[in-house]
Amino acid sequence: MKTVKELLTEISSLLLYIKKEYPISYKHLDEHPITIPNVENPNISTEELEKYLAILKDLIAKKEA
């Protein structure tokens, strides 16, 4: 199982890739600073991050198919 840091790194990389290659799709992801938690230690599980990563990978796969 990947660590939170590894998952966040991969998610960030995929988001940058989507922003560059598929800007219209990126606009629909709702990746705005306002959605970032403003608490010091938000409770985000690795399972939630893995699900989000899978969604991003699926989006890319559908666009590249």
C-alpha cells in the first residue's frame, strides 16, 4: 500500500498532466483552492486518496482511448 505522501504526489502529477493535455476536463474537476481543507490536520484516509487516484487514471484512460 502506498503512503499518503506517495498518493498525493501521484495525484498532483496526474492533475498537472490533465491540466496540460485536457484543459476542458480539468475545469470540471473542481480543483479549486476553496475545496482544500483549512484545518491543520484534515482526516483523509489512504483509501479515499486511492479512490480519487483511480478516478483520475480512469479519466485519462477514457480520454486517450
